[in-house]
Amino acid sequence: MNSSILQVHDLRVHYHTRQGVLRAVNGVSFDLAAGERLGLVGESGSGKSTTAYAVMRLIRLPGKIESGQVLLDGLSLLELPEEKMRQVRLAGIAMVAQGAMNSLNPVTRVRRQIEDALRDHDVKMSSQERREWISDLLQRVGLPPSAADKYPHELSGGMKQRVCIAIGICLKPRVIIADEPTSALDVVVQHQVMATLEKLRAELGASVILIGHDMGLMAQAVDRLGVMYAGNLIETGDIQEIFDEPLHPYTKLLMASLPSLEEKESARGIPGMMPSLLNRPTGCPFHPRCPAAFDRCRTEEPKMQTVRTRRDVACHLYTPDTATVPNTTVLEAS
Amino acid sequence: MSALIEARHLTKVFGGGTLSRAKGVVALDDFSLTIEEEPPTITAIVGESGSGKTTFARLILGLTEPTSGEVLYRGVDMRKLNRNQRQHFLRDVQVIFQDPFEVYNPFYRIDHVLEEPIANFHLAKSKAQGRQLIADALTSVGLRPEETLGRYPHQLSGGQRQRVMVARSLLLHPRVIVADEPVSMIDASLRATVIDSLRDLNRQFGISLIYITHDLTTAYQLSENIVVLYRGSVAEAGDVEKVVKEPEHPYTRLLIGSIPRPDPRHGWGYEEKGADTTNSGVASLGCRFADRCPNVMSICREKAPPLYQTAPHRATACYLYADAPVAASSKLNDIFVPLSQSPQITPNLAAAAPVNGANGASAERKTL
């Protein structure tokens, strides 16, 4: 019907704490086209990782998915029974978590850890087929097949992260969520791991959601960018367009905060802090830090609206462009 | 001009004792660096994990003993400081560590790590003044005092915990701060703020910084001089403008090419193919980068290259520059760009902070 593989609509995740209800994800909607690379960027506490965990239905108490819809290829994930959802994880949608390399079991060999994933999803393979598939997987992520017989401590950080990517793709998922996959790695290794991920994505024809706070990495690794702030998606658009002309004042400040290799002391930190999610300010959550805030921002929360072709922004400075069709329709058409 | 901290021919080898069959891992190899009393400088030590940068930090802090070589504090070997000298050293040299998890006692509230230095070094005349100092320090690193104080370490994120550590060293106004990856766990949008406060420490209070990082971008932003380490040896050193903008050593070129630029039109530089960057660290005869180097020559595998002084304020340890004169590796400071302007210690700032000001505090500190 349309080309989007993952549709997230009005997703809300609340944490019920003793101090009150913490709205970590506050109505996030986005579409991910088949083969597309979407980046979600934001400060810590912006809800970018929580969004990913909610899509995977991995939110633990006191957190709860309050409402919303997640459609993976038309399948409504939030309504699936838990056992069915467990099957979808890894097979349909896989996650390479932040510091995933530390999640490897230190006392079992790499081979066993990949086999566990296959067995857990009832993959019927002869032991010969399984051996071949595992060495194929390891080669695809740029490791020698002999790595299968190593223990995690015998591998470097970058190699361990590649093992995690190999586990992530072992069932050929349609969507790969990579949550800061390289934040613990050296810059040279980061480049290698990201290149590996991109090669695999292209081979599998999968879509990728890359989560992080490094705008440089986003610029190099995604097609479309979503900027998150205080649990909301506040701007989306093609990566090049956002870098050329950020629209939301927060995105503008975020761009200006990037230290440069060309010019000294050009970076400006964003004044103020992200509001506490326990008591969000009324109106736009960014208004206390916003240099362009006016009266309406303090009372009325702006909604995401399409202001240009394929550019959505939640800010009262912009009025919807009635000439352009909504973003989702454009995606369908493309 | 006298040296505050002087590292002389520091070498640190891990493992490889007489009973061990394995060769030791050379974490740092014959490294020398001097931090002068005046003027306050900012020196970046850059390298990947395993380059020896953190080992260097631990050595000049006296947290680990060198295998050979020595660290001098005001001309006295670190291992031979008397009680009084050691007390001064502990205040003069502060550190911000990479891992903000290990420095906290989980049973104490955050307030504890901030109140401790105030009490130990008598930074405040009253409890209220102490609270104010803490609040100011926290605010300057982007934390809300009312939301930070009274909490336990596990209630703060790694980034927040690290910012409390930066705030803690702001309190003491020492002469030197060794900052080991202080911003690597902090959000990009707040990094600029923390970098600014570190720079303020240097400019306003005359504190020297040794900025240890893997991130060349922030190193470029903050420092005047840079030392690029690879597996314990200096690959390239000198004026940060030159080293970052026109890198000479193939390793520095690889590092700079690997940085993802925040510009989709600027392609990602060349990717190192297939190389496994695990650090074997075993001492080898030739250049340590030879196995990964795209420009490797036969001489590189025979003998480690010396530092060649390729320009007035830079030196590179690579045979590609063998035409240039050899620079003494023990005289890195001679290569560095001297500070053109004298430290901008504004009189009112010095006067405003008589209790905790770094300037002229040495006389005062004698009474501690």
C-alpha cells in the first residue's frame, strides 16, 4: 500500500514515579520508509532512546507505553501478545544498543551466543548450515570466521560491537535500531563500524534508525533527521536541508553548539537546561530557553506541522504550508 | 620561569615481570613534558585507547609509579615529597577523570564530594558561603543546584555525574587541572559550555590544563599545543593549528580523516580497511604504526623514527620527514608555541576570590 516499513503514531511513554508522572515520550509520530536511514538526535533525557525501546516494547516498570500505535509492515506491535512480540524482535526489528559490546556473555564463545539467538527464534538449520551461516555473518561484519571460537575478552571493543551487529542481523531484520552504537569506540573504529553497518543495511535492504547526539555522525550516516526535545519530535527533514537551514530555534542552537575543526571558539553552548520531565513547562517545552519565544509559546504547545515539502516542525514561528501535501503522503508517493 | 610539574623520560611497562614469560606492554615510552609555573598553558594529549594518555595522567598525578624516569613537582621527585609539599601538591594539581562512576561513594549524597574540598581546604568562611560556592560551581557546568544537591550518585546520569566532578575542581582553583576525557560523556550541546568553563579557568584564574582526550575537535577548540600519542610514543606534536589543519604523521591524518564532520556534503575521510586496531602493545623494533601505515617503508620496520622538527613549532616522528632536523624528544616544550599574551588575570577577579583564588595563593597556602 505504501513504502513505509515502520509507522509510529502518537507514541506516549510515561514513567510512574513517586514524584509524579514523568512523560518521557510525549506523542511521537514518524514514518520510516523501506531502506531509509533515519537519525533521531537529542540531548540526554530527550526521549530518543525511550522511543526506540518503546518501539521494541522493551519498556520496563515503572515505565509504561500509555498509548500510540507502532506498525511494522502493517503489523500492530503494541497489540501483539508478548510471545509473538518476542518473535518479532530480532527477526523483524533488531536493536544494537548503546554499549552492546558489554552485553556479551563473558563466559561463552561468540559462536554459542549467535547460536542462542538462532535457536531462540526456532530457526531450523543443520549444524553444517549453522556453521556456514555464522562464518558468513562474521565475515559480513568484517571479522574472520575464527572469531566465532573466541571469548569476548579476546576481542577488542570494535570487534565486540561487530559481534553484536552480527547477532542483530542474524535473522535478516527489516528494521535495525542502532542506539549510539559507537559512542564507546575510538574515532577510527567508529568509522569502521559505521561503514560495516551501512554495508549490511544496503545488502539486507533494511531500514536503520540511528540514535545519538553526535550531529557529525548523523551528517555522515543518515538520510533524514528527527530532532527530539523533552519527549517530543520537534523537527524532521532531509539531513542536507536541516544542515543547510535548520528551522526550529532549538535545532539552530544545536547546530551552533558544534565544535568545529576549522574555527576556534565558534561553538556556543545552549543556555539553560532541558526542563525536568516531571513538570514540563506549559506551552512549548523549549520556550524557557528559546531566544525567539513570544506569548503564544508560553501557553499553547505547538504541534508538528508540515511547513515545506518534507519539512515538519513544531514551532509557532512557522505556519503550515497549505500548498504542500502532508509529509506522510509525500513519502507514500516517493 | 620554573617548572611546576616536570615529567622526565617517563616509561611505564605493564606486566612482563621476571617471572612472567609474556613481554610487558609498553604503555608509555620515554615521554617528557613540562608544565611551567607561568604562564598558564593548555596542552592537549590526544590518542586512541591504548595510546598511553591515561597512563601519563596517572603518572603525573602520582597514582602510579613509572618503570623508569621521574615526575618532579616544584623540582622534587614525586616519590620524595614531604608531608607539607604533598599537601601543596594535592591542592595544586586537580584531576577530572574519564569515568564519573568510580569516583563516587554510592552511600553519600552528591553534596559530599563538593563539601569535602571546601572543608579540607577551608574555602568558605561560613556554611552559607560554602553553599553559594557549590551552587555557583554547579550552575557554571550547566546543572541546577536545587535538582542536583541532596541526590545520590545513582540518581544522576553519567553526564551529570561528570559535570559535578568538573564543578568540584572548579571549587579548588588549583594551578594545574589534568582533565582526562572530561566531556566524552557529556551531550554535544553542553560540551561547548564545559569547554568554555575550562577555558575560563585558564584565562581568568591562570590554571594550566592538561587536556587528555581522543576527540581532536575539542582538543583543537581548547588547546594551544597538542601531543598526538600512538601506543605510548609521540607521533606528532606542536602548534594545534598546524597539527589539526595540516596533519603530517599518517596516524594523525587517519585520526582527523575519521572524524565525522557535521556537514553532509563533506564526505567521511578515508576509512581504514580491515585493520584490527587491537593494541598488542608488545614492544617492537620499528615504528609502532608501521603495520597500519599506508606509507610504510622498509626502514619503518627496522628502527623507530625520531622526532623530526618539520617547522618552527611542530615535530613529527615519521621517516617521511627525515630531511628535517631531529628534535630532542625530551624537549617537547621547546617545540611548543609560547604564549604570546601574558595571562589575563584581571585584578578584580583576583581580588574577588581572595579565599580560593589561585593567584598569590601560595603565600596563603603556607598557612594551611
